[in-house]
Amino acid sequence: MYQKILNEIFNEVNRLNLQGKQADYIPELAKISPDKFAINLTELSGKNYGIGDINDKFSLQSIAKVFAFTLAYKLKGNEVFRHVGIEPSGDPFNSLIQLEQEEGMPRNPLINAGALAICDVLIDELPNPEQDLFDFIKKIAQNNTISYNPKVYQSEKKTSYRNRALINLMKSFGRIHNDTEAVLDLYFKLCSVEMTAPELSRTFLLYANHGKLPGTQEQILTSSQSKRLNAIMQTCGFYDEAGEFTFRVGLPGKSGVGGGIAAIHPGKYAVAVWSPLLNPKGNSVKGMKALELLTTKLGWSIF
């Protein structure tokens, strides 16, 4: 059933000739072919269905913020919410105005300021922050080959003016404890993590499985933490287009300006889509449409 539906969606979306723009403010991302398109769905059983460019790795960008927050939440519990809020931003993901008005407290962990604050927490908590974070990502991906793309990392680092402004503003309010360059470096490497669509959907099964790793059933997050993280993805996972995604798709998920989107149906599956052409809000135009068609054709959403 799933493969037939994915084939239908892939062909239908391609026929629509949807228009968008790559994230050219990160020069390395502008080099990706605009024609790339992949859809992959993984059931909790591990059975996999995919179509398109599913063997190509792509930059996760903001999707990887979910992994950093997962680790911080695991380590700190509800104390983590002293560093980030849980409200949708309603503003662009890199807004300085909102951060200034709210005295450097990020609205949620899935916007840039929030993920920077989470990286600061991880530096406080981990003996070897970079190695420990990437070991954790490999663990939840159940894949020891996962890494970051050094070219994307360098590209981000060279064009990081807005993120430097965000972290320095937070530092001025006493929200950042560590050296800003160390926090930025961890953040850039996090955003430069790359996976294929099957690797990404496999990793997101953790959130569809109530905080347990599929297969081993190791509890990474408590069921309560998993529920709350999924709620944050539902309300905050798509920048200032989270309401639109909830209305059209009805699944918790997270997007990234690399063109990827990962979403989950708790107890059923995780799905990853990738197409680098973005709408003005920074979300994949083909990916948004593909997921809307998926829940429409299946007749399932969380609502």
C-alpha cells in the first residue's frame, strides 16, 4: 500500500511544476540540483518504502536541531526550559526583533536562537561536546557512518552574520554561558549533518515510538518527554508556517532549509522528504505538497 501511494505522490507532485528557490545564502546549498526529489517512509517494524533520489545525502540543517534538543532534554529534563521556551515564534526563524523584545529568551528550541541556546547547554553538560553529540546522533540513527558535511560547515561559518548577531544578543542578556565561537562552531556542525531520506526517516522512528529506539526498544526519552517533544514539533517545527503545515498535513515534524522535512505518525511510521526548492518561509515546496498528499491519500493524521 505505502509504495503504491508514494509512487502516486511522486508523480503527481512532479506534474505540478511547483516553483521555489534554493537557500543560496548558504553558498554550498545553492550548488544542489533543483531537480532532486526523494520520499521515504519507514514503518515502526523497520519496513522501508521509497522513491526518487533516496540514495543521495543532503544537509539536514534545522531538522538536526531536534536531535540536539533530544539530548539536552534527556540530560536536563524540564530544567532545559529555563533556557528555551515552548511557544511558536510566529516570526522568521532568525528574527532578532523578537529576541530583543523578550530579553534574549528564545521562543522554542527549533528556531536558530533556540538551537544556539541548546548548543550552549550541551557544552555545559558534556565532557566532549562535539564527539558526544555526534555519538548520540549516530546512536539514535542506529548508524555509525552519520557525520557532517565539511563543505557545508565551512560555507555556514563564512556566512554566519545573522547567527552571530543572535548569539551576541543572547550573550548580552546573560543567556549564553560559554564562549560564543565555541557555541557557534557546534551549531554549524550540527546543521551540517547529512543523511539520505531513508536514514532520516529511520532516525525519526524514535519520535514515532514514544521515545524508544526501534528494534532494541531502549528508552531514550520518557514517553512523557516524547509526547512533549512531538508537541513542540507540531507547533514550532516549520518556522512561521507551522500552522499551515498542521492544517494541511496534520503530523508533527521538522523542516530544514536544505530542503528536507521529517514527520511522524505516532505508533505508525516516520517519513522523510527532500527537495531543495523552498517557499518564502524556508520550507520545501515539493516536500510540503508531498506530505499533504500522503495524509490525504492515507486518510490518517493525528487529528
